Amino acid sequence: MHQHLGEFYIDGRWVAPSGGRELDVFDPATGEPFARIAVAGVEAVDGAVMAARRAFEDWAASSVAQRIALLSRVEQGFQARQDDLCRAMSQEMGVPISAARSIHFGSGPAHLKETMRVLERFAFDELRGTTLVTREPIGVCALITPWNFPINQVVCKIAPALAAGCTMVLKPSEVSPLSALIIADILDEAGVPEGVFNLVNGDGAGTGQALASHPEVDMVSFTGSTRAGIAIAKAAADTVKRVAQELGGKSPNILLADADFPRAVTLGANRCFNNSGQSCVAPTRMLVPRARMQEAAHLAAEAARTARVGQPSDPQAALGPVATRAQFEKVQRLIGEGIAAGARVVAGGPGRPEGFERGWFVRPTVFADVDPSMSIAREEIFGPVLCLIAYEDEEDAIRIANDTCYGLAAYVQSADPARARRVARRLRAGNVQLNYPPVDRGAPFGGYKQSGNGREWGEFGLHEYLEIKGIQGWEPPA
Ligand SMILES: NC(=O)C1=CN([C@@H]2O[C@H](COP(=O)(O)OP(=O)(O)OC[C@H]3O[C@@H](n4cnc5c(N)ncnc54)[C@H](O)[C@@H]3O)[C@@H](O)[C@H]2O)C=CC1
Ligand SMILES: O=Cc1ccc(S(=O)(=O)O)cc1
């Protein structure tokens, strides 16, 4: 267990709060608490924000070379703590240890490397006629993160914030605080200057709101539910903070008739089940030509049956439990609603998989003949549940794909690149993926509509943490 569990990292040192509330941290494989964290109240939040405020001027004046050197040491720290980070994630949010290593861990170093690559070439100053356009760090940032990809979600905020010259207070999810404490260790050991990075733990309603409304916070970057995103934007509005939101999704996966169906369905189903379905970009609505519904249902059911659910410590497990009791109950409720609405279960279904009597394990489930109006086709389930929806023609597929309040990701499968590109241009989503490409950490990541605003990752992420200043008359008029 982390030696500073129950403490916060403020102004370059670990601080033990006196008294105050505590929260249990639960093991999703058992449903039992295994650790306790302290909850930062208004006073501790203020201490962390003011430390970040005091550190801002110096860090904002640091050179690009200093920032790259820090990011590089942080990247080395990640490599050195790989085992600790993977074990912590596996325990706190239930990801199988093998997936923690193969899927989760790499996102940290990858974002750090991409940020360093961008920083090396980034033009902070640009002369436009007689005006200098300069990009300056926005100030003190509150970074509020969820539990589903604990490393990715934290590092894709910390790396660009440090690169921009911002100072910050991280509040990780109360569900997954252990990996974040290790990340704080890594930053400390990398020599982050006092006050530049601070960490407080706590819940959303108390700690999160105190941060989002603090007058000395200039920007909030949030990833999580649309519900919390709205509450944060309201809390930030009184002091007109910038708010970047990466929220939920209900991503369509259009299988055009010329797609390689065995590949398109199997990979699509596996991507939907990845991380036990707890991914904002999960391709949860598979759109298939009406005549191919049965074929797609058969292939997807086979993928669900072979997706191995197991204990997080089981090296053969592909899927662990979902992270919380609330998540388990939400998934069960929506599976029940799908059945009641008349969708056809072709794999999985309600309850725990056979052999699991406790913990938040869910059966990988496939619904065929789903109507786009059903709640399983409209709500973000955040569990391993795939919906197959029939379409009539390409136009109908695009209409159904865009018929959602979300717009985070979308997927198109086709043997014809020109056709796939044509469809992609018509989808109202921030990230469109054609034929399951490898992940590109330099691509913009963020959503249209109620999936949020702003873009993370690479150069796009760096811009989020910068103000733009125009200095007119920088050059005398000709
Ligand atoms: N976009 C994404 O990657 C994620 C989406 N979700 C969606 O959200 C649903 C619920 O998951 P939750 O764990 O409840 O996520 P959540 O959105 O409540 O929690 C995410 C973070 O926001 C904080 N938070 C919550 N309410 C807040 C408030 N009023 N003010 C400030 N901070 C606040 C939490 O403490 C946590 O750090 C999931 O079923 C899923 O649909 C959840 C996690 C990640
Ligand atoms: O939930 C958001 C999310 C999910 C996955 C990834 S990754 O590309 O697999 O790292 C990023 C963000």
C-alpha cells in the first residue's frame, strides 16, 4: 500500500490532514474496502490552490528546455514504477493485471513522449504583420479525473499543463486514488518545483466542487460523466474559468456492406468489451445492413463467449469486474431495460457470469435487433454490452449514427477507403476511426455535442492550457 495513503501532496511535500473525513477504497473483485483516503475539505483545497498560485510566475517563466527535461525525468519515473502502477490500477479499478500492463500503462509514457515532441517544435511566438501573437500559460489548473483509465486520464492532462508552463492541482477519482499517489511520487522524484504539481484526494460533491469554484483556479480540465461536467461548468461560471470537458459517449460503429464482416464484427465487439466496457470511446452501437443482422449477431455472440472474464490477478483474464457497485447496478438496470423493451439477447444477459458469487463481474452481453429509440441504444452503459442496430442504406446508417446527444467517437468499416472517408466526413463526432487503426496519441481527442468541448492529446492538448495574447505595434508600421 502507498506509504502516503491518507495524505495530500502540496507545495512539494506530503501533508497529513488533521482530522477530517475519510473515504473507503473498494476492491471491485470482492466489493470489500481495502484502503482509506483522506477527503480534502475547503481548507486543504485552498492550501493546494494557493501553493499552485505562488509557484505560477516562476514556472511560467521556465524555458522549454527545462520543461522538456522535467517531462523526460517523469517519463523515466513511469518506466521505473511500471509494476507498482499496474498493481495499483488492478486493485483499485479491477483491470486484469495483463491488461494493466499491455493496454493501460503505455498511455502514460506515450503522452509524455508526444508532448515532448510537440514542445520541441512549438511556436509560442508568431509575428503577424506588426502584431506579435504570443501564447502564455493560462495559470492555475484544476485537473479532475475519473477511474476508468487512471494513467491515461491523469497524464493526458498533467503533461500538456506542465509543457504549457501551468501549475496544477490534481484531484483523481476517489475510486482510483492509489495510482495517482504513485504518479505524485514520480513527479516528486523527478524534481517538479515546489507548488507546480499538487494532489488532493476526495469526492466530487465536496473536494471537486471546492476546486471548480475556487477563485484562484483559472481553468478546470475534467473527464467523467456528463452530469459531473455540467456541475463543474456551473461552479466555474461565477469566476469565468475556462472549462475543458471530456464526457460520455455512445459511439456508433458503421459496418458498410463491403466490410470484412468476421474482422469488423469481432474486433468491434472486442473493442466494446475492452476494459469491461468502461471506455468513453467504446463502439457500443454496431450498425449493420438489415440483411446482415443474423450474421453479425452470430459473430458478435461468439466474440462475447470467448471474452474471458476473470479475477484481476488471473493472467489469462481479458475482462475484470466493473469498477464500482454503482456501475454494476447501472449495467444490470440497462440490460433489464433492453430485455423488457424487446431487444434479443444473443450472448450474456443479466447477473454475474457463472462461477462468480461476489464482486462487480458482468457477463459480456450482445443485444441484436435493437431499436435506436431503446434506452440501451441511447444511454452510456459503461459496461461490456454491445447493441446491434439494423440500417436500410448508407444514408440511414449516417442518420442513426448521428441520432444521439453524444459525439465523442465514431467508427466506419469498409473495404473502400473513399467510401469510408466520405461517410466519416458526415459523422458528428470528434474522433472517427476507419478500419480500426492503431492509436495515434498525436490525434485530437474530444467530443462534439454533450460529449464535451476542447481537445486533448499532443499539440491540441497543449493549446488547451494556453492563453493567446496579441501585442499590437510590436513592429513599427512600415
Ligand atoms: N468520459 C469518461 O471517460 C467517463 C465517463 N463516465 C461516465 O460517468 C458515469 C458515472 O461515473 P462516475 O464514477 O459517477 O463519474 P463522475 O463523473 O462522477 O466522476 C469523475 C470525477 O469527477 C468528480 N466529480 C463528480 N461529481 C463532481 C462534481 N459535482 N464536481 C466536481 N467533481 C465531481 C469525481 O470525484 C471524479 O474525480 C459512468 O457510468 C459513465 O457513463 C465515468 C468515468 C469516465
Ligand atoms: O475513456 C476514455 C478513453 C478510453 C481509452 C483511451 S486509450 O486510447 O485506449 O488510451 C483513451 C481514453
